[in-house]
Amino acid sequence: MPILPIVVGSILAVLAIGMIVWIIYLGRPQPAANPTVAGIPCDQLEHTQVHYHTALQIIYNGVVTDIPANTGIAQDSAGNTKCFYWLHVHPANPNVIHIESPATSTFTLGQFFAVWNQYSQQHGNGARKLDATHVATFTVGPGQKIVTYIDLDDGKGPQVYNGDPSAIVLKSHETISIVISPPDVNPPPTINWSQAPYSSL
């Protein structure tokens, strides 16, 4: 019995099986990508080289509207954490942005809003904007205005910021308050970083 046809047949069978397995592998469901947003990547682990905290308060009709927990923390359908954007919010610290980066850099409120916007739209919750007529989900209507305050935790209290809010640099123990008024909130509430639950941050 000739051996060559048997060997060739075996090789062809192995190749055919390999091709079928490869096609099945390529056709499997792909994990959702978590792209870099505004220069902020989503890394598998949290970084500790640079780690500080900034509070953000969005005040509409005199009421603080909370940033959703886990903003900037990508999770799979089972709720398991896949990756952390360098700017994110933990459930245990409402309205506190954790800045956790592998290297010293300058981060802005606009970058956080870009991460929040991507996270929100990925979860089917619509856009989160920060511009002259929008703050998160709120649209500034007739007779309303945006007033921004910054408290640098230096004893001076909240100070009016007249520039573009998206350009605000995130700093350690800073409280940023974006007020859609009226009603005016002057001064807005601020975070006491020396008291619980913030004293550990």
C-alpha cells in the first residue's frame, strides 16, 4: 500500500481541521474595546505612582447632581472590572475624581468630561458635555447662566473662575463647583478634606 497518499491525506485533513478552528476563532465575539479618550488610556490596573483627588460638584436648581459611580471604570456584562481610565470615580467617594496615573502630568476637567462622555455613551446613557450651553446632561436655558467656582483648600474658600471650565487643571484636594443659576449658590458648598469620609483621600 503506497504510503505517500496516506501522508498527504493526513496532512490535508490536519490543515482542513486547522482552518475550521481558525475560522471559528476569528468569528468569536470580540471584547468591547476601551479606546484612549482625550489622551487618557484605560489600563488593566490602577496606578499608584501619581494618585490624588479632586471633587466636582454640578449644582442645578440649587441641588448637587452626583456623578455616576464607576464613571471611568470599564466593566464587563457580569460587572467585573476590565480597566481603569486614569481619571475615574469610585462608588465609595461620590463626586470625587481619582487621578491615578503612571507618570506626572497635567489633567484637566475637559479630559474628565471626555472620559465621562465616552463611559456614559458606552452604557447607552447619552452624551455628557461641558461647553458654553451644556453641563453634563443639563442644557442652559434662557435666563440661566453657568458660574464656576474653585476652592483650592487653601483657606480662601470658593473663588469665581471666569475662564473656560474645561481648561481647569485638576489639583489635589481641589473642589470645582459648576453652578447653573438662578438660583445663585454663593458660595457653593465645598468639600472638607480633613473630615470623614474624605480624610482618607
